[in-house]
Amino acid sequence: MEKARKFLYIRHYGSKCTVSFNEKAIAEQKKYHGYFALLSDCEKNPFDCLLKYRRHETIEFFFESGKQRADGNRARMWSSECLMGRMFVLFVALCYYEYLSEQLRQIKQSLSSEIANPVNETSEVLKIKKKLLFWLKNTPVYLILQWYDAVEEVRVSSKLLSKRWTTEITACDRLFLEKLAVTAF
């Protein structure tokens, strides 16, 4: 309330309340700090108001993520049950996406610390770690997923010939999958 009195002019006229800004005090403090104001006609407690505002921001972030990353721009549904099911699937997909993003952040931190403090590392392993860290820092999550969306093995059989092709797992890929604790490769 002390800061509100300092930076706002609050006037009460019966049941009506008007608020205006103290421009001089704001300009003086603007040099040193940043402030934002939330005005609400419902919420009286400032901490409850801020909590609800931050929750609102999180919900907006999830809807934005759903539209950008999980094909949530158009509903493509005709019934409310199908729409609710689609929203649920989008929500689960976003949860997995955020989990993977967090795992990638942890891998980046781990690689950075391992590169900064190499303990009994050969120059070849250090080179692979640097290459992986560079790739992770400069590649968005959807391209990382697209990189690993590859055919593992193809078998072609005919009367004349039988062939088998497998995709290559590079040393960098192997290190990345080890960091993600994926063992079946």
C-alpha cells in the first residue's frame, strides 16, 4: 500500500473510486526499477490478484504452445465430445513436449559442465560432446524430434534377392540417446 500511495493518486467519491498515476514519482523511480500494475475490480488482495494473473499467463502459454507445436489452430471437430477429446490429447502431447524440453535443458547443462571440467576424457569424446552441445543449442525441439523420426531397418525380399538396410547411428546420436537414458539402440 505504501508503494501504491507513492505512485498512484487514489480518490474516493462515495462508492466510486478513481485511480491516476503520479507521473513525477514514476519517472523518478523508472530510472532504477521497473514496476507493473494490475487493476482489478474483483480482487482486493494484491497477492491473490498477482497469483491469478500468473496462472492466467500459464494457461495462455499452453494454448499458444498447442497452436504452434501441436496442430491446435483448428478444431476440425463437429461434436463437443470430440473437441474435448482432441483438447485432452493436445494437452497430453504438450506435457510430453515440455518434459522433453526440460530433459534437453538438463542435458545441455550437463554437457556444459562436462566440457568445462573434463575428467579423464579423451579428445575424441570431448569433441563429440562439444558437437552435441552445439547441435542442441542451435536446433529447436521439433527438428530434434524430426531428426530421430527415421526408419531403423528396411528389408526387401523378392524371388531374386533379399536386402537389408539400416540407418546409421552416429557417435553424437549415441551420446544423445545415452543422455536421454534410451537403451535400445
